[in-house]
Amino acid sequence: MCPGEQIPSGPAEPGAGGAAAPGAPVTVVVADDHPIWRDAVERDLAAAGLRVVGVAGDGEKAVRVCRATRPQVLVCDLQMPGLSGAEVAAQVAPEVRVLVLSASGEQDDVLQAVRSGATGYLVKSASTAELVDAVHRTARGEAVFTSGLAGLLLGEYRRTADEVDAPRLTPRETEVLRLVAKGLTARQAGERLGVSHRTVENHVNSTLSKLHLHNRAQLVRYALEHGLDGD
């Protein structure tokens, strides 16, 4: 084992691809090439009740630790030695859900991470509470972005996406899709639309079925790629 790589002893537990026990803490791997920052994130997540099952100091080690421990969520920096966070996401997603935690808020960086399979993207100025909430939401399959980044992505895709034939969605399904793509939870979208969160979930499930998608992260990528926004 190399410096900056820690894999606890014992059998691997199921991550995003396996069924977690009810009430069990979310399992997380933390990958960052800055030891002080990596240790701080590990400490904050553990203090919040999440189970950090491994850490890594570069991209190649992050892939190796994820394959050994099978966490539900990988929290990783974007710029790391060996493999970038985007390259790591491309190798471990969707079996492991990836939340990028980066100092960069540049649109191109966010876009690259999402295209590579990342479920969410936070800038490092996010608070501990925001990070913990983002990890929980990522583990549930929700798309999570630092405020403002989702709008930037949507604007970029609106300018560049080609017109494609798409399955017909109802007006309400399209409304829900736009809100989900902006990072709203089912309850928040329901409040915005004046319906219950269960109704929103029904629309999400119907849209997933029509588009032959499997989770919210794929739904968000579809919305981005087809230039849907919340206007």
C-alpha cells in the first residue's frame, strides 16, 4: 500500500450497486492529493455519522480503493496526480456515485465531471453541513451542485445541444425534469409546483421509464444534454 492510501481491513461492503442495510451509515471514500484537506473532509464526514471506508491521495489509488471497498459515494478532488477526478469517475461510476469536491467552479470543469459520470459537484467553499447533505443526497442518487453551477451547465447545453427526437413528455413531466436538473429535491419541486412530493416522484419515475433511464443522475445528464432549463 502506498502513502495516502488507506483501506480498512475486513470484507468489502456493498456500495451503490448493492443493498445497504436499513439505517446503516453511508459508506464513503475520500480522495484528495492535499493531506490536510483530505484529513479534514474525512474527519468532518465521520463526525457527521458517515462511514469513511478508505482514503486516497491520487486518482489511480482512488480507483483501487473504490474497487476494494465498494463505497456508496466517492468524494474526490478534480485535479489529482495520476488520474483526474473526471477520469476516476469514468472508471468507477455508476457502481460508485461520485461527488466532486473541487476548488474550481469553472464551467468546463463541471461539464467534464458530469460527462464523465459524476453525480454532483461542490466547490470547496461549501460548508461542512452542505458537504454532509450533498453526500447523503448523492448516496440516494440525487444530482447535487453548488448553487449557480447547475444554471451555468444548463445554459451551456442550451447553446450547444443538437436537436434530437425525444420521447414525448407531458408538460408537467417536463416541468419536473427541469426542476430536478436544477438540483431540487422532490419536496422542493413539489412546493414549487403546488403538488405533493409523492406526485413529483411519480412524474420522475414516469419520465425515467419513458427515457429508458435508471436513476436521477442519468435524468439530470439527459436534461443537460437536451438544453432543458427552468425558465
